[in-house]
Amino acid sequence: MSKVIELSDEQYRTIAQVAAARGQTPDTLLTQWIEDLRDRDRDPHYFETNEWFRHLGVSDAVIEEVWREVRAGAETVEREEDVGVL
């Protein structure tokens, strides 16, 4: 069985803006929020790194950029170790 929830235009715009900032659709955002609320009183939830970033409101595009920078930094350290700089 499904239910319909009425939102004002302002409420929907707010949800749509938050979802867009996270790289999600309003449906996906609400589904995630409901899952988070449902699971809140159960076993503790331990986030993977990307999940934690999303939980904090970081968009998928920003998360990918962070990982690119981390990989680039790791490659730099490996090269410096190979040539004896470190």
C-alpha cells in the first residue's frame, strides 16, 4: 500500500534544492532520509567513507574530486619514495 503526502511548493522546492546539492533526486533523498530514520534505533550504523561524505551533504561530484586528489597525492609519495626523496 502506498500513501501520498502533500507538500507546499516551498517545501518541495527546499527538498529539491537539498537533493540537487547532493546530486540526488527528491525521491532518492527522501528514501535515504526515511531509511536513516527507520534504522536510527537499531544497531549502530557505521558509514563507509563515501556514505559518510553523503551523510554530511557532500555531492557525489565533490566526493569523486576528493578521491582523485587523494590518488594523485599517493602517486606523488610513491614516486618520491622510488627516487629516494622520502
